[in-house]
Amino acid sequence: MSLEKFVENALSSWMSAEGPEIDIVLSSRIRLARNFKDFTFPTSFSNEEAKEIIELVKKRIEEEVTPEIGKLELLEIDQIQPLEKRVLVEKHLISPHLVDESAKGACLLSENEEISIMINEEDHLRIQCLMSGLQLKETLKLANVLDDWIEESIDYAYDEERGYLTSCPTNVGTGLRASVMMHLPGLVLTQQMNQIIPAINQLGLVVRGIYGEGSQALGNIFQISNQITLGKSERDIVEDLTSVVQQIIAQERSARDALVKTSHIQLEDRVYRSYGILSNARVIETKEATTCISDVRLGIDLGYIKNISKSILNELMILTQSGFLQKYAGGPLRSHERDIRRAALIRERLNFTETSSS
Amino acid sequence: MICQECHQRPATLHFTKIINGKKTEVMICEKCAQEKGEMAMVAGGHGFSINNLLAGLLNIESNIQQTKANAFPKTEEKRCPHCHRSYKEFVHLGKFGCAECYKTFNDQLNPILKRVHSGNIAHIGKIPKRIGGTIYLRKQISDLKEVLKIHINQEEFEKAAEVRDKVRSLEKRYEAQEGGDEL
């Protein structure tokens, strides 16, 4: 098992491909929940059943892998160090829930980390695909390829009327959760988010900040996903979400335009102050770091800052979380030690991108 | 006592968590409590998740049914024959124990699904390719049988015979596929 490459780099290689609308949509994610027929669901199954399920999946990858999927690496969670588990969670490759149920869990990861299949999480399988920018349709296509590939040799728990049966009734039917991660500093700065969130909720979609709680999303990053999985086809779910996201993109763009027009110098000042903090701070807490990283990323999108790549936001957001910091430090750190380490890492990364691109 | 999280600072907060009947003693320092989000619990609130909300919804359901003149007095004790989960446990956890639970608690399911999925109760999306083949055939057969009944009722025997032949050929195909699956 080669865990190393998955925990070494903060940036998954799919992130460096710049997908459509990358200035606002950081990533698109599709998740399919699937269960095996005749097995008890993970909430109440035995260790033997858990092992059997992992074996079935193992057999499937040894049997045959289609070229569209490529090589998949099987990692058993209980064989991974706690710090490394945390890193995988921070990269969104596995969920905290899978870590909690370590003893029975495993995951399949593809080389570029576009594909992550969690085994024995809340459902027997959680097929997850991630792509850069707004590419929900493409991501769904890949997830379907994986789904069909697994189904060729394994019987799913499926009911004519209810569709794919899942542990939680909120996932039954398609088992599909489609989501996009959006960077919306313009809408936050112009205080429009509070009106947009309820409107989106009314459409059967959910908005939440990914770092921080409620509408006060840290780093201006929001995740928008579908709530309904039953009574709607996969295509409709993805198309509806895409069209809402496109409208939000348009609103964010006009908010940014308005900001540039009305308070250009204040905005530029804000961006460069944050840039100054990140490139000079010696001690920095997560909250401040996240806010500054968002400002710098906005500065890159608006063309104020030219010599830094867009993916810096994705990378630093992951890199500056405590699991990663401790992984780099090679052991546990106290919280003030983390703040020092975080500041150093950010300085190093910014310095590196500046010199390498000039 | 040293904090069980950071193993550095003294543990100033001691409390007992009971989750799903499992008791855990927690002894941590304030800093770690804040980071782990345990402060909400210490402050007297509850860690809030979709499952809490869902369990709440499901509970309302059973309350309503109970007040409805005890029409289904035994719903709570009903158990799934495959995984032995009771309806009460399902409501408490907000999770089914196995695929069979969907059949066991089918009578209670529609109101729950309606609430969670904006009024929807039936799947209209993807059908698995391999096992779906027979599902599709079975649906065709049952649809045709309905048509057959109508023809017979209306004494259109020629048309009925046509449909009957179709049903027979589909049934043969269905049996062949089913048999093939078991091999």
C-alpha cells in the first residue's frame, strides 16, 4: 500500500487542471451511495460482514479495471496513522465518519485523487468523484462509469419503487449528492449572501459554509448541494444544480464588477494588506489565515496580483489545517506551535510560487 | 489529570457523553474542548446534526400515529426480520439497518419520504444495468397484464389473445434471465 503520495501533497493533482469557471467554482463533487444486496447496512453489521464487503471490492479491482477508471489503490483505515487519517479528511478524500468507524472501513483512491470510494462508511459504498471548476455533468459521468463497473459483479440493494436503498432515508432513490464548492467574496462583501441563501434553500438545495458555521463562512467558501434524492432523475438533479450555480456565478461576477467600480482602491488595499500579512506574519491563526487567503485569491482573480497561481487558495486552505501542519512537523503540535508553523508554511509557499513563476 | 487530547495541559473539563447508549468519559482542557467543538455540549447545548433533525421528524410521525386513536399500537415494536432493528430504534437513529427494513416499515415510510424529499415517494432515476434488466421486464409484464384485463373485461378477445402471447414471450425471457442470474 502506498499511502505516502496521498498524504504528502496538499494539492490533489486534479486541482491543478483549471476547470471551467475556476475563478468562482473551486470544485464539483458527485457522490453515489450504494449498498450490497443481502448485507446488513454498516450501522448495524458485524465485523465479518464488513470484511466480506472489503474482500468483494478487493476482488473486483483485482479482476478488472477499465481504462477510463485507471488504477485504484485500496487503503484500509485501521492501518493508517491518526495524523495521516486527519490529512485524508482535510483533503476531503475520506469523511470524519469513516475515521470514527476505522476498524471496519477502507477506501479506494485513484492516482490523481479524482476518485475516492469509501467502503463501509454510512453505506457500504460511497462513490465520490471530484473535478476542478464547474463540471458536474462530467463528474456524474465518471461516477456512473465506476458505478456500472462495480455493479457488473456485485448485486446492489435496489428496489423498483424506492430505487437504490440507503442507510439513511435522506439518500434513498438515486443516492446522489451533487455539490459545488464556490468562492463568493463579492457576494459576501456586498452583503448579498443573506438574501441568496434562503432563496437557494427554497429550490431544494442546501448552502453551507465549509469552514466555520452558518452563513458566516470562513474564507467565503460555500458548498451548494442538492437535498432531494428521490423522485428526480440524476440528470435533472445535476442540471438544476448547474443552472442555479450559473446564476450565482453571474451574480458574483457583477458583485465583483461593482466593487471594482465603486471602491477599487479600497479593494486593492484590502487584497495587498492580506497579501502583506500572509507573506510576513510569523504567527497566524486559522481564522485570520483563511480570511487573508480568500482576499489574495480575489486579488488574483481581479488581476491585482499576477505572479501567483489560482490553485493557491485550494492548496493553502488544506495545507494550513492542523492535520497537515502536524504531518509536516512530524508530530503533534500545541495550538500556538501550529500558528507559528502555519505562518512559516504560508510564507514558504508564497515565496516559492513567486520565484518559480518569475 | 492531564488532557486526553493534547496530553499537555491539565484537564479542566470532565463530562460524560452518552451517544446511542454508549457512555464515554471525556477529560480535556478548555483549549481542546473548543477545538473539538465540545464546548457546545459543555455549555448545555446539543451537538446538532441532520440526524437529530431527522430523528425529530420521524418522532413526530410516530406521535401523530399514536394520537390517531392508536390505529397502529404496535408500530414501535415492529422488528425487521433480517437485521432485527425495531421501528423505535430506526426513529431514534434515523437510519435503517438493512435493505429489508424498507419492506418491513413500508407502511410508515411514505409520510417520512414525502417530508424529506419534497413530496416524492418513488424513484425515477437510474436502474442498475445488470439486475435492472429483469426489473424492466417485470414492469413490462405487469403493465401488459393490466392491459389484458381491460381487453377481457371489454370482451375484446382477439386483442386479448395478442397481448396474452406477448406476455407469454416476455415471461419466457424473464425466466431465462432469472435462471441465468442464479447460475
